[in-house]
Amino acid sequence: MYKHILQPILFGVDAEKAHHFTFNLIRSTFKLPGVAATFKKLYAFEHPSLERKLLGLTFKNPVGLAAGFDKNAELTDELSAMGFGFIEIGTLTPRPQQGNPKPRMFRLKPDEALINRMGFNNQGVEVAAHRLKKRKSGIIIGGNIGKNKDTPNEQALADYLFCFDALFDTVDYFVVNVSSPNTPNLRDLQEKEPLTHLLQSLQNHNRSKPAPKPILLKIAPDLTNGQLDDIIDIVKTTGIAGVIATNTTISRENLQTDRAIVQAIGAGGLSGQPLKKRATEVIRYLHEKSGKAFPIIGVGGIASPEDAIEKLNAGASLVQLYTGFIYEGPGIVKQINQAIIQQIL
């Protein structure tokens, strides 16, 4: 139903407007009696063999929703009815910010891809934390945190610590985002020295808590093998829990969309099918080169059960959807989980 009815309607308008329309539609629909139960029946697939114990947590299945879809934790209860094993909110910043000028999200339909330059638009971490305190579902929630655009990199640690403390009692794990291409100079924090300092400081603060939470690092797909070697060293040195591979790419290679259209869109992070191969390469490299030393959550170009299984076979312990969810609809979650069980049994 989604691909034949809803998707053509949504894809007929601006991508960001379609996103807001979808949110309002989900919110209003789920207020009707029986809707949540119907969605669970349609889209949730449960089996004991799907359960994953990772990061000190128990995931009911390995398919999650990536950060960026529900930035402000507005629909965690509703989205949990669509079969996800976990939901990652954010990226959140200490203070609310509008993000970059619109338009800032674009579809590349021939490539089943998106380009976005949202710029960490969000309502502020404290708003999201307040919402999470009132949620009803027990689904695992990850908190993806970043810095405000006008915070200099030299002061970035304070922003990450603020977000960490604000969310600590309401999320199950944290993700440090230094890999978005849409906040000026943010990716400079991926260099070995500043990244080690940032993660070690966060981890030291985390360890001062009575019950520390897992901290993961989300990395860009555009890193060289040498930089990936640095990531492995940093994860081992700081003792953080793992890596999310990968964020969006600044590459525009091998696209089917007309080059003039892509050039007219301009800057932003590319997600979807064109990212699939590189994201899998990064996962496999980290998994093998580290000697399977830490968990990896695989994301990037997953639009089918085969794509998800490819990531898992490359070394990912869990996977996340974003662009594939937008193109394929909620049915993709159930399809992936069913395919995983078919491989096991």
C-alpha cells in the first residue's frame, strides 16, 4: 500500500514538507482506537532468534531506525509499533537551532537516494528529554548528540557534555556525531587528537555515573583506511562501546540522476543506495582490522533484506534504516527480520 498509494503522494511535494506531513499523519492516526495494535499486527515480526544482546542491552530484533528521522523524540511510541528493535533520536544540540536555509532536503529518485543539508535543526536536547520521560513504549532509545553551529570546535566538549547529562536518564545508549557534513568544521573533530580528547573526556564523565551508558561514535564513509585505523585505535584507547558506520557521504560518484540536477542541488550529505557499497566496505574493514574488538551498527543504503544481511555478514551486529525506510515504507522492517530468521532456521 505504501509504495503504490502513499509514496507517490508524498514524493509529489517538497521532501521536508512531506516529512512534516508524515509526522502529523502518524501522530493523528495513532490517536484513533486500535491503530497501534493494527500497525503492530501488520509490521511487527517477533521471534526469539531475532533477539540480540549487545552493549549490555537486549534488542528484540537487530533492525533500528537511524538518527535524523525523529530528531526531537516526537514519535517514539508510534514508531515502535512499526517493528523496529530500537530507535535513535537526534542529532540533538544544547540549544534549539533552525538549521540551514530551506530547501535543504532533496530526493534523487533514480538513485533511491537523498541529499540533505539540514544542519542539526532541532528543538534542543531538553525538549527531547522531557518527551522521553513521558513515553510509554519500552523500546531501546539511542541519543545522538552534537554541538551547536555557533559553538567553536575548541568548546565542543561542553556541548556534548551538556547533551549527555540532559539525556542520561532517558536514553539507553549515546552516539557522538562528529561526522555530519552539514555543520561547518564539525568533521575536523574526527581527526585523531581532538576526537581522542572528546571521547576520552565523555567516557571519563560517563564512568563517574553510578551506572554508565554505552557510548558509540558515528563516522563518515569518506574516511581513508588510515583514518579508519585511527578510529580503531581511538575506540580501543578510550574504551567507548562501539561504532556506527556510516553517516552520509559528500561523494557524488556514479549517480544515475542527471548531473546538472545534482549540481543544482549543491552541498549536503548523500544517503541511500549510492552509499551501500562504501558503508559495507567500512564495516568490513573495521570488523576485520580491529579483530572484532567492538560492536558495529551498520547503516547506509539498506533498502532490502539482502542489503541488511550484507551488512550483517560484513560484521555489523545491528543495522539501521533511514532513506530505505522513506523509499520502501514500514514493511521493510518486517521483511528484513523475516529474512534473517529464514537464514537462521
